Amino acid sequence: MSTQGPSRLSAARTAGDPDAAFQALNDSLAFDRRLWPHDVAQSRAHARMLGAQGIVADADRDAILAALDTVELELREERFAFAPGDEDIHMAIERRVTELAGPAGGRLHTARSRNDQVATDVALFTRAAAHETAALVEGLAGALIGAAERHLDWALPGYTHLQRGQPVLLSHHLLAYVWMLLRDRERLRFAAAQTGALPLGAGALAGVNFATDRAAVAGELGFAHPAPNSIDAVSNRDFVLDLLHAASTCATHLSRLGSELVLWSSAEFGFCELPDAWTSGSSLMPQKKNPDAAELLRAKAPRIVAHLGALHGVLHALPLTYNKDLQEDKEHLFDAVDALALCLVAARGMVEGAVFDRERMAAAASDDLTAATDLADLLVGKGVPFREAHGVVAGLVRAAVGSGRALGDLRPDELPAPLELGEVAEVLRPQSWLDAKVSEGGTALPRVREQLERARAALAA
């Protein structure tokens, strides 16, 4: 079984038509066509450099640039006619340039290979995707800061092991995600910076036989400098790994937020109601309002993490320099970037539209068993070693739970010395549990106000 032969631009040593299954396996146009803005940009820079260096005549350079303008317009308006022999977006663009510019178009590929061309396109895409994703991260962080400000002094239970631990302020809880996202932004910025070495000009692997000006191309395309080693230039995909790592960690953070929104919006918790725009109904049960978007924040995370693992597998033990294995970088990169962008938009929509139930959260946070640590700290303040105090209060908890009472219902004769009923009552006052957490980074309201200011400043940096 065979089909139309390879494009004349790629015809080389092989003769005859490739098997149709091989061509389907080999071609990447179906997914790499989204690289076209970067391929057009680098082709322009390359053509200008060839002209400036006298490698191609000025007339040929101008014909190439005019053809690239036409190609860009056709692609942008989605009227570019792809041909059956177009193996990838790079060959499709070069074919069309040659159709428009004639023999001059055939000179565009002088002093470059598809190896350094593809690596350059992927680096440009990765840099742009890292910055765009960082902007979405900032948008979600800003939404969380806004929600924290609107619910500054609202109490809710803090959990460990999904068991009520100690009460916290909702603002404090929401700000925890802000700091995660700000670290995500730093990882994304790092990934963008790792695209700083320009691959173009490295050729297939050993350099080219022309006196090119790689620094000029690097400057035009926004790279910090040309890659110093031609072998590393065409085989390097570290920057893709860096972006996928940043995306994986960010998606993992979003999965935790999604999980809490699912729990909080359930009837069992009842802490919030998610906006209609980010929920769905049931096909059978009319009363249902399902937190589908929040659930998908959980489910998308392992998909994105899997892309990181898969690309590590592609690169593992891969001999230098270029191997067709590297074609597999793009689908992992593209899908991870797209999935994370959707998740960030959804998370922001849910955070901005969530309606919290202050009374329900406060009631859940008023269980005085969550003040057990505060009672232990009261004993410590009276000179009792913490481990001993911990044991004493654990005994009080057992007595209260065993008799179906709250800690505040214990009788004076059940309190061991040096505890006194009045001071215990003060410690068990719900607001005092929050006010007492005065350590830096704690949930006491003055500390949360400080944290909000720091978060605003960090986000603006």
C-alpha cells in the first residue's frame, strides 16, 4: 500500500513512494501547523541575515520576504492551501514561498537545516507559552487575593487528614494557593529564560559552510545569544521539560484547589456554592448541581504530569544529535499547555463566582475540640512541658467525647490543676482561637492583613 511520494523539498536518497502507514506515522503537519507564526518569524530573520551577509542577493531576499508576507496572511486568514506532500508546517511554508517567489524561494533554506529550524520554532513557542501561562497564573492569583479580601475575617475549619484540626480564616486558606501560584510563576519564568539560546544556524548538527551572523538573528527573534554548540543546539529540549515541569506542578496545585471546591460545595460541607457557569446538571436527577469544572481540575493534573514523564521517556538514552523521536516533543507540549490554560481559566471563574456560606463555615469552625492545642498551650504557659500538657488535654478530650459533651461543658472538678474554669472558657471562645495565632504567617487577622499586602506586592513584582 502506498500513497503520493514525499514532497520534492524532502526528496533525497530514497526512491519510490513511502508506505501510507509510514507517511501517517512520519508526518507532523496535523499538529505542528500551530508553529506557523514562529516559523514565519524565524524565516524572515534568516532571510534578512542571508541578505545582509551577501549569501543571497538583495533581490532574492526581497522576493522571499514578500512571499513570507503573503504566506503569513494566508495562514492567518485560514486560506493557506496545504498540499498532499506537505510533511510538516516548515516544508509547507517553504513550498508556498517557492511557489510565490520562484527560484529565489529555494534559497530560503540556505545555511539552515530542518533540525535547527524545528528546534528554533519549538523554543519560540515554549517561550511564548510560558509567558502566556504565567499571565493566566497571575490572573488566578489576583482572583484569590480578591476573594481573600472579600472574606477577610470569615472563619472555617482547617483540616489535617480531612479531619477538623484548627480553625483558620478563609482569607488565610485562600492565600495559601496564592503562594503556590507565585512559585508556579517563577517556574514558568525560568522555563521561558531557558529558551535563551538560539538554535538556528547550527545546521543539521555540525554548523554550516557560510559566514552567517547568528547574533543578528538571535537579537531579532528575542534570544539572548546563539547556542554555543551546534550539537547541543539541535538536540536540546530541556526547555520543553522545564515548561512541562512547571505545568505539572501548577496543575497539581490546581487539582488540590479543585478537590477542595468539590468538597466545600457538597451538601455535607455546604461551605460554598459554585457559579452556574462552571457547573452542570444531571441527565436524570433534576436537583443536582455538579462541580464538573472543579472535578476536571483534579483529572487534568495527572494528564499533564504524564506528558512530562512521556517526554523524559523520549529523551532518555537518546543518542546525539537529532533523531525522529524528537518529533514527539510537540504533542506533549501542546496538549499540556492547552489543558493547563483551560484549567487556569476555569479555576479563576470558580473562585470569582463562588458564594461562601459564612454561618455554615463558622458553625463548623466552632467545634471546641479544635481548641485542644490552645488548651495545651495554656498549660505550657503555666510551666507544664508540652508533651505532658498534650497528654493532659488528650485526657480531657476523651472525657468530653466519651460523655457526648463539648470541652466547654466539662465541670470544674474535671479540670486538672493548674487549669481554672474561667481561663478555660476564655481559651474556648471561638474568636480567641483565631486571635491567638499571632506568629508570622499565622491566621490571626493582623497577620493575614500583613500577608495580603505581601501577596499584592509579590503579584505585582
